[in-house]
Amino acid sequence: MPGNFLKLIEHLTFTEYQQIAGPDWPSFETIKTGNNIPEFIIDELTQMLVVPPPPVVRVNYVEFYITNVCNMTCGDCRSFNNFNFKGHYEFDEAMYQAWADRADVESYNILGGEPLLHPRLTQWVEGTRRLWPRAFAKIDTNGTHIAKVKNLHQLLVDNQYSLCINMHNPGKRQELWQDIALAFGPCEPVDRLDPRIHFNRTDSVALSNRSDMSEYLLTEQGLTLEIRPTTAFQPTPASSTNWKQLVDGAGTAESIYLGDAERSHKTCVGKTCHVMRDGKFYKCALVATLPEFLQQKKIQWPDERLYQYQPLTADNFTYEGYQQMQNTIPQCAFCLSGTVDTVSISLSDIKRKKSILL
């Protein structure tokens, strides 16, 4: 018996069946069991009871997090990639097709870690473009591998991407410009409002997220490069928790941040930077990456709320669920909110006691 047929008759009522059943059809009780039903009746009922697909939800912005791996150790990295965090995520066509059936993505970003270190970056670029052909798309990179990825320029041009290079080390500016020339050839400096630069469907949103200090270049093939000075990230749990000592296993007393969730959310610049990781949709990078990071490093976070967060999947994605992602979540208490409230705790307690802060 086809599984989709069983789903169709699950909510079929006796009155509804009386109205559509023919004189030679089985009893209502037999139909509800789904057993020994003639094929012609299955076909007719399937046509009559076909359930319309759920409505497509317009999603403003998604960050496709494709790798934990990074070749830099920037302080306050919001996804903990500065601590030898391992693992790539693969582009699963069927899994993301399910998302494309449910979400009309206006703008998306491929990042990590360092996305150019993913050995199958091409699959991500081409695959996401096939599924969301009208979306504004870009890759965020630290720029150290732009001249090392084969055919990167053509890949981005063919799939109508832009590239944002976060220049974390101003002292390497000359080397970066040399790599840009090597990877992309001659480039023309342009203003960010140049009509040749492609932004997403809501230009004001795209522009408001860009620093006034960014520089823009246009390659001869029409690829937009944004050079963005980024010497520091927004404060994260790393700002008040000594992750280096935790990861190294020093065993000294530590401070774990536990603040006010509402206050943290109000001041957070990444509260709408929702993250798609391994086919699941998360509020932010913290809840998307911290549990796996802690598992890799064999560290037990002392507040169970971290592990209680449930991301959305394509199967349960709705407009209401997407709207709720804009709200404060209990895990916001793990991020800085201006006033630093901390709880001192030993390394052994962090690893062994799961409910010490509950």
C-alpha cells in the first residue's frame, strides 16, 4: 500500500466517504485499514483527496555553513573555527531540494570556517544556484586561498555570485592585492552604488549590512568583489569564556558567561543571520556550531539549555516557525549583552556536571 495513500485517508471521515464512494466500493472501515483495496479505488481516491503542497515561505537571508575548517585563528570567531574545529558538510541535492520546495530564499551566503577550503565547493555553488536561481548569492572568504582554487573566477561568474573578502590582517594588504590580480585579472574600482553591481531584491537590506569602509572591485567578466576590513568579530561567548584553556585542558578556574537573553538579543547584530547547517535551519551560528564543537573537544557545557535547542527541518518548516526565529531564544543568554555577568566554575565541573547552572 503506497504510503502517500495512507496519509491521504488518515483524515477521511465517514460522511465524506459516503459522498464519494461508488456502489461497489468496500466499507468505510476497510478503506481506513488500507488493506486489500482495489487499485482503481486507490487511484480515484488519490485524485479526489490530493493534498495541496504547503505554502512556500519567503526567506530574507540564509547562511549556508559548509565547513568547520579554517586556516586562521581570529579572536572571537563566532563559530569557533579558531580552535582546530574539524569537518566538512556536503551538498545533498535531495535534502536541499526539499528546502527549495518550502523556502523562497531572497539572499544567501556560503561561509564557514573558510569555504574555499571545502574540496567540493563547486557542488555547493552550482547546487544552490540551481535551487534558488533568482537569489542574490555570495561567498564570504578570508581571501587567503582565492588564487589556489582552480577556476574560481569562472565558477562565480557562471553562477552569478559575488565574493566578499574579509581582510582580517591589514598588514597583508599587498599580498591580498597580488592574489586578487592572479585570481581575477584586471579589476576596476567601483562605488558600491554602481548600477553594474548586482545586489539582492531588497537593495536597502544588502547595503545596510555593508561597512562604509568596504572597497568594491569589478572584474572584466563582471564579478563583484567586496574587500571588507574585519579585524575583529562581534563579541561572542569567547569574550568571557577562556576557550583556549578549556580546549587545552589546563584545568584552571574558568568564567562561563550567563547573561540576560532579552538584552543580548536586542544588541545582537547577528540575530537575523540564520544558519543552514547540514540540512537544518538554526537561529544563529552559536546554536548551530557550539554543541558539535564541544563534542569534538570533549567539553560538557554546564547549562542544558544549549542542548535543548531544536533547529527547523524542511519537513516542519512553516511561515510561523520562520517568524519565531526572529525572536529571542533562551540560548541568547550565552552571548554578551553589554554587562558581563559570569559564573566561575572549574574545568572538572564543566566536563562532569551537566546541570550546575540550571
